[in-house]
Amino acid sequence: MKELLNLMLAERKSLVRGFFVAFLLVLPFTLLPAVIREGFSAYVVQQRLPNSLLYSALVAAAFILLALLNNYERLLHKKRLFDMPAFAALDFYGGLEGINSIIKEISTYLIGKMGNYYFKVEIHNPKSQNLRVDVTPMIDFRHDATMADRLMEELKLQENLYLSRFLYLTEEQLQDQELLRNELMKLSDDLKSLGAKPLEININDLMSSI
């Protein structure tokens, strides 16, 4: 319950915005039956408006509550997975994305350094039997326009906003604390051998902005 309250506090701006957006979208539909039945007029709208405002507020509140609980459930699933040995052994920092956004869902990720590179690690489909773990190296492409194409061709990285490697893992595999460490160390070595320049990151500034 404490975590849910903390989530509500962190998300209060988007909750308020989402409530008003949902309220305004629902309101016309609550007026529609009376308008169809009795015809459109200021009198009909005025008579129907108090009930319509109440119904719209209740529907908007229910929508926001369901969205909040869905986000909370997803965060709990991801937290449980991030506590498993394969992730815990990385000793990375944790962060949140999507705070105060009514478009993006809240998502957790890990970020830290392995070898010469910082990596961002995310989980997709946390309820699936085969989890998709996205491993994204922080690379500076500004001085080599061809590097992204080389990495996609030689290391089979895939473009998903950033260049990432997709790992499909089961919870049983995540019990192996060396699994992701070995994967990230090998990827770091491969990136270095290809001359990929690490992106300069001040982890303290990054974490203070999360």
C-alpha cells in the first residue's frame, strides 16, 4: 500500500490531467441520450447537466484508478524480476520512465557500467514465460555515421529507438547470476573491438534527474 501511495504522489500531475481528459471525453456521451430522446436545446442540456457531470466524474475516476492499478501491477512484476540473481548480480542503478505522462506507461529499467560501456537494461512482457530483455549500450555515434550500420550487421543489434540486443529468457535462466554479466561483458568486448566510442555519462547527474 505504501508503494501505491508513493506512485500516486509521483504521478499526481498526470493523474489530474488524465482525469480531466477522460472527464471531457465522457461528458458529451452522457448528454447524448437525453438529446436524442428530447431533442437538442439549452433546457434539455441544463436539466441533464448535473447528472452528466456526476457520471462523467465517476467514469473518469474509475478509468484513472484502473490505469493506476495496472501500472502498479506491472511495476511489481518488474521489481520481482529485477530482484532475481541475473539482474541483481549486475549491481546497476534503477530508474523510472514515463512519470507524469498520460501517454506513456511507467516503466522501470536498470543502468550501469560493464567493461568500457554503460548499458541500459529493460524488461518487456514481464508476465510472459519468455521475457524479452533489451540490452542497450550507450554509444556515441556523432563521430562515425557508419558505426550504427556496422553494429547492426556484425553484432546483430536491432534498432528500437536505440540500438539494442534482444534476449529472450525464462525465469529459470534468470536464476543464473552470471548470465547477464557474461552477456554484457562479451558485448562490451565486441563493441571495443569494433571501435565503438562509449557515450560519456555522469551517472550521478543522471540518477539525480530520474
